[in-house]
Amino acid sequence: MAAPKSRLNRVQPTLGHSSRLALIGGALLVLAYTALWWLVRYDPGLLDRLWFLPGIGVVGAIIANASGTGGGVVFVPVFNAMRELGTMGLDPIEVVAVSMGIQAFGMSLGGLRWTDRLYHQHPPRGLEARTLPRDYWMVSGAVLAVSLPAMLATQRLLAFDAQTVLLGYKTFSVFLGLALIVATWTINREASERTEISRIDLAALMLIAVPGGAITALFSVGIGELVAFYLFLRHYPMVLCVGTACVISAVSCIAGLIWHIDAGTVQWEVVMLAAPGAMIGAFLARPIALWLGARRLKTAGGAWIVLSACYLVWLNWS
């Protein structure tokens, strides 16, 4: 149901472009990144051997922040493939640690870029709708309130068979990605975007936040992917779908990284090389997503999830 006109007028975003939040936040992230060079130990020789990682950071962050699915959907398959090929010998837990470290920079900047867009939306065209700031922060806050405790508890208290969980989760992702593509080109193709988050959808998001948080603890990806895909399937505006997923992924990765730092599982050379590329990719992702448009973005995001999931399932079986 559409919101009353007077209500929409009270939350009308400012028109025009802005990157103020991203520029201010980006400056703070650059300071934090610079501090790493003084605070952590690293191997200069390993930095030389991993010269290609900034490029992976750029590509991963563009995909992650344009679709809201989180950088883990790129970094986990790539780093697993590099381990299998003997290029870089990271253990699975170290793959999760460096993925969270890279995303702490990239997803944070991406979340700021989408939040800028929230307050500077253009007039909706055709079947599009505006995202209400209240809905944006309600979704982000409600999901994090449930997913963060689940993620932190999983890191500290529970032990899973990671291979079995990965197989089940990525098999589920294949069906989820296919469902998103099918829905985009069938039932949602000529439907108007929803103008307000419904109570049932908010409850569903909080429900999936429990397994989403636990899965994020194991693979550095999960909660952002699930939130973005659920909102896309329910046909909400792009800013709500992608922006909230980026914010949730950023906060989750920062919080999850703390445990890995304490456990000493972070390969800092990887983070130090890939993080600048991730920030560049995150800054570029929003205009790329808006240029693609909701339909092509959903299709591309669904296809990537299906392909990366199939690859990880194949690695698990082989």
C-alpha cells in the first residue's frame, strides 16, 4: 500500500548528487588504512609476490557494492581458487579473516555511498519508487540487532563442519539466485516497486538474520547477500535493497574482524594490498549499479551468485 502523500512529503529526499558522507568517511578509512602500516607486522617479500591483489579488490568491491551481496562472494571463491592453485596458501579461516578485513574498508565506503544516495534520490521513473529513510534505517538496525549476536556467538562458541555448511549454503544460493532471475523477468517485470517496508517483510528479514549472522561468521558472506536478495525478490527500490545490504555487511565485517585480530588469523599483507582497490571499487559501484538499472542489476547479481556458488560446490566435492 502506498504511503499517504503528506507522509511522503515529510521524508522527501534532497535532489541532486552528493558524495559528502563517502568523502568524509573515506578520509577516515584512509587514515585507518595508513595506520595499519605502522601497527601490524608484514612481509615485504610477500607484498611483492601478491602485486595483483589491488585489482582483485577493485573488481570484488564493484560487484559487492553494486549488488549489495558483500565482497565475500568474490573474495572467498578467488582466495579458495588461489589456494587450490598453489598461488597463496591461506587456510579456510584465514580466507574468512582477510575477506572480512578487506570488506571492512570496501563495504564501509560502499555503505556510505548508498546512504548519500538515500538523501539525494532522483524523482522515480516508471515503475520505480523512492526509498524512505525511515525504512532504510529500520531494516539496517533490525537485521543487525539479530545477526550480530548470532555472528559473534558463532565465532566464539560453536564449531561447525565448515565444508558441510558451505555446501548447504551455496546449494541454497544457487536456487536463490535462479529464483531472483526468474522473478525479475516474470512476476516483477511489470510490477511497481513497493513504497514502504511491510511488517511481514521486516519480520522475515529478522528471521533470516539468525542463520545469516552465523553463516557470515563462517564465510564472511551471508547476511548481506540474504538481505539484498530477499528485498530484490520482494521488489523494493534499489537504494533500499543494495544500500541496507552494504551497511549491514560493513558493520558485520568490522565486528567480526575483531575476533580474527585477537585470534591472529589475519594475513595483513593481503588486506593491505586489496583494501585500497576495494575502496576504489566501492566508490565506483553505485553509479555503475544505477547505470545498469534494477532489472539488469538483479540479473547480473543472480548470475554471479549462481556461478560462484556452483564453483564453490564443485571445489567442495573435488
